[in-house]
Amino acid sequence: MLPVIIADASPLIGLAKIGRLNLLQHLYQHILIPPAVHAELQAGSLRPGGAELQQALAEGWLETADYAAIPAAAVAELKQRLDPGEAEAIALALHLSADLLLIDEQRGRVVAQQKGVRIIGTGIVLVTAKRRGHITSVRTELDALFRCGYRLSARLREQLAVMAGE
């Protein structure tokens, strides 16, 4: 049985922009997103990464969960503190007892952890991808993310590079 992995929009968009969305398929095989995250992705648009996101959805390894599967009360409570995508992703992760939630925004990470959801971020995806031989340099990928506007502190980039043995 495949692990249940839920994703928020930012990590998907960031990885798609640098041409590395396929790392998620290699590492996790199947990822669920809630409807609000699907709307944020603008898959198929002309935005950088739009074609990659559309392809992942068409291939089925990136799948949008049925809105009815997400408890409305949990989403409403979470939306008081988070954006709709983060709120739905955390609610879905809780409802499905997900193995992992892929999320980068600090506020969402804190709320998810407070609720007992196991989280990872884009940086850990890259470290894991290097350890499994899918990429050769975490630092190169982090630099690409930074260049395309992804907010990563110099301290975090350095920590991740050290974790990857660079």
C-alpha cells in the first residue's frame, strides 16, 4: 500500500518551476491535493511550471481529492488562521491520517505540527532525492528555487546543503 502524501501548493509550484516536479513521483509515487490547492496551481497555464503540473495531474500521480472527503468544520476552523489551500491540506491530512504533509509556509507548518501532522518541506524533498540518486546537488536546486523567487533564507539553504553532505 502506498503512503498517503498530501501537498500544499507552494512546494509543487516551486519544484515545477525548476523542472523537478518529477522528484515527487520518484520519491512518493502518488500525491493528493485538496481542491483549493488545485485552484492555486493554475495547472496548464502559461505560468512557469504550469505545463508540468498539468502533466502530473493528467498522469494521475498527482490527484485532486474529492472536496466531500475533507471535513468542512475542520477547514472552517483552520481558515481562521491559514489560507484556503493550507487549511484544506491540513484538514485532509488529518482526516486521512496522512503519512506526510508537504508544506513550506511557516504558519501552516506550525499549525500542522500542533495538530500532530508529520510534515516535510521542499528542502527535505531535495535532500532525500540526492540521497536516493535522483539529483547530484541540493545546493544547485536550492539556488534555482531562490532565483525563481522561492523564499529560502541563506541559513536554511546552508543547513540543507550540509544535510546533503555538500
